Amino acid sequence: MICTEIIRDLCKKKGTTIAQLEKDLGFGNGTIASSKSNYIRSDRLKAIADYFDVSMEYLLTGKELEPFWDGQSDAPAFTIEELQLLDLFRTLPDAKRSEVIQYCKFLASEAKREKKKDTASSKEA
């Protein structure tokens, strides 16, 4: 199910229309309904999720994602930036996805190395 189909379904359940949704949220007429690429900016996606009291994940997938944490801690929801990355990642072919993962691993190891370096410097001071 694609995002605009999910939004249409939510409108139907709420007894409203996409045109009314666009008006209520201050979007231009046809912003959602005429989205040929089925792409909706993340800030607008957040506004729509809030309007229907659903998660952004639900708007993107049609289902709530299973929690990936232990349930004991308060794990934050995905940020808009994380959802943007996921959206972009899904458009990539498999080979490019692998490159992105490798680059992210590299950046994470660099950040870890910098953190260790900063910790060691502060202990010396």
C-alpha cells in the first residue's frame, strides 16, 4: 500500500476528504491528491500523522512497526531525518544500499574513535 492510498483510507474512515484534509492543514489544493510521484515532504507527512493520530511509520508502511527495544526504556520515535534517510535508502538499488551501509559503518567508527580521543584528553586535563 502506498502512502497516498493509506491517507485516502484514513480520510474515508474519518469521514473527510483529501481536499478537506489539505484545507485543514493549510496545504495547497491538490498537494496530496495530485502527487504523481507519491512523494510527500516529511514535514507534511508529520502533520498528516498528527491529524489522524497515527505514526509516520504507519503512513509510510500501512502498519505500525514492531518495537526494536526491550520495552523497559523510553525509545524515541523515528526522527524526520531518519524517515527521510529510510525513504531515500529504499529508492536505491541493492549495490548502492551496500555502499551506504559501509559508509555509515565507517562514519560510526570514526565518531567512536573521536569520542575515545576526547575522553582520553579530558582525563589527562
